[in-house]
Amino acid sequence: MFKLLCKCVVWLSLPFWSMAQATSVVFLNPGNSTETFWVSYSHFMQAAARDLGMDLRILYAERDAGRTLEQARQVIQGEHRPDYLVLVNEQYIAPQILRLSQGTGIKLFLVNSALTQDQRELIGQNRHKYSDWIGSMLGNDEEAGYLMLKELVRQHGPVADGQSIELLAFSGLKVTPSAQLREQGLRRALAEFPQVHLRQLVYGEWNRERAYRQAQQLLRRYPQARLVWSANDEMALGAMSAARELGLKPGKDVLFSGLNSSPQALQALIDGQLSVLVAGHFTLGGWALVTLHDDALGLDTRRQGGPDWRLPLLQPLTPGQAQQLLRLGDRAGSGVNFRALSAQGKPDGYRYPFGLQLLLR
């Protein structure tokens, strides 16, 4: 009788033990551990992981692609492998990590910067070798680049026939797909607004200090420049500092655009110094965890638009929306019911409602 009872206890405890094993995820964060955007990105992911009951570990590469590869190697070859590895194709490193992970059983998911067309074609020819690469989730970077210039032109207003508006542009890293896409959006807008004359585009590499030094030279070289387009908020803030030193008033003498939602950029939009601020893609990692949660449940996320999502997350913020995000700060994900976003139990035709509207209520 005692032996039978013991067997029953062990048998009954197995399902509960299995359920207690949280789905594990490692995110290879390409940014600096002090970088506002990537820190806010991590905070949003952590809020999602807590709500979904997932075990999330985040490793910062400190803007060093070699470090990302070493971190990936340690995770993949380590004793305690995660169920999922989330990564960014920063500086085109994704194929190397895909090759490292072959045969390990770790599922790979890309966020923010996907494979380039050349990389996709190469891997597509051997997709059967990369069966653990399960998908990607991207924002609308090209559209964001387009919208920033379009809104700058609108705020500047019309010019007389034969006159032009001089523009300066600050892109990110040449080897970052998201920077390339935002630049493509800029050029699409330039084709639509022939009155805008791009005097020079430089690569600020996402860095405020670098953009500041570049802007010191460019604003002197092109004193008639009235629009400044920047692929992120840090470069915009650096260029604005250079303008002030030259006696120019941001938001009046020169109109600036930027992308992301650092507290300083949000405040600059509220104060009218930053004319255009596009934001929203700091939420991508959190939304990605919802899809991985559903994949772990055995759901076919292709029915929700996967495996490769392109989400219209990036949108121009109003000063009121900037105020809301500023108040939320690091708690931006705390008010989101991530579990309720799961496709589990939802009817056919359900689509994930990912977007800033879930935060700004």
C-alpha cells in the first residue's frame, strides 16, 4: 500500500513539476547597458516576461559585435541552454549565430534588424539547415524615415517658386539594416518633395557626441540649412546642442526631427525644440515574447501573421503622448496585460494588437 501511494504521489507531481519549468529566453542586446533606448527596450521585455511567466536573461554587447558573437557562443555551448535565443542583426552578425546554433534545439528569433536580402537568399537556399530559426519581428523603419521628413516639410510650410529648403541628415551605422531602411525612407520623401535640397548626409553612428561635432561643422558650412533629419534621438539632441552654440533656436530657426523616446527627447518635443519625434519600437522585444510564449504552448503563430512580422509601431508623437510616455518612464510595460494578448483561446482570425495604443490610454 505504501509503495502504491508513493507511486501515485510521484505520478501526480510530474505534471506540476513540468508546469513549473518556465520557458527560458536569452536576449542578446546589441546596445550599451547605459544606452537609454536599449535599456528601455530591456525594461519593456522584462515587464512582458514577468507577466507571461517566462525566464528572461539579457546580455548587453556594449556596441561590440564581436562580444555579441562570444555571448552567443557561450549561450549555445553552455550547460543550461535556453529554449529561445533572441537577437538583432546588428552589423550583419545573424548568419554566424544561426550557423553556431545548428542542431542545438535552441529556437532563434530576430528583432529590430532582420536579415539583409543577400543573407536571406543565401540562408533561404539552405533553410532546411536552419529549422530552429522560427521568425522575426520588425518595425516600420523605412516609413519612419519618410514620415520624419514629411512632417518637417509640413511644419516648415511652403516656399516661393524657385526657392528651396536646405536639409542636413544624420544617419546611424552604415552596417545596420534599420539605419539603411530609415535612410531609404528619407530618400523616398526627398523624391516626393523636390523643394527640399539635401546638402549633406553624414553617419553619426547613433552617437550624440559624434553628431554634435559633425553638426558644428555642417551648420557653419551650410548656414541656410533649415531642416535637420536624424535617424535617432541621440544624434538629434547632439545636433541641437551645436545649433544653440551657434546662436540658433531649435524649433524656430532650424527644425529638428529624431526617433526614439528618451526622456530628454520627449521633453524637447513637449517644449517645442524638437519638431518631430517618432517612437514606438522600444516595445518590439516585449511583443516578440508574446509570440514566443504562444510558440512554446504549441500554437501555430502563422495564423496570427507570422513567422515574420512587420509592425507599424513607429509613429510621430504628439506632445500629449510624449507627456504620457514621460510619466510612465521605465514602467511603460507595467500597465500592459501581456497574457491577454496571447492567441491562446482566441477565435480564428485573431491578430495580435501590438502597438503604442496599449500603453497610451
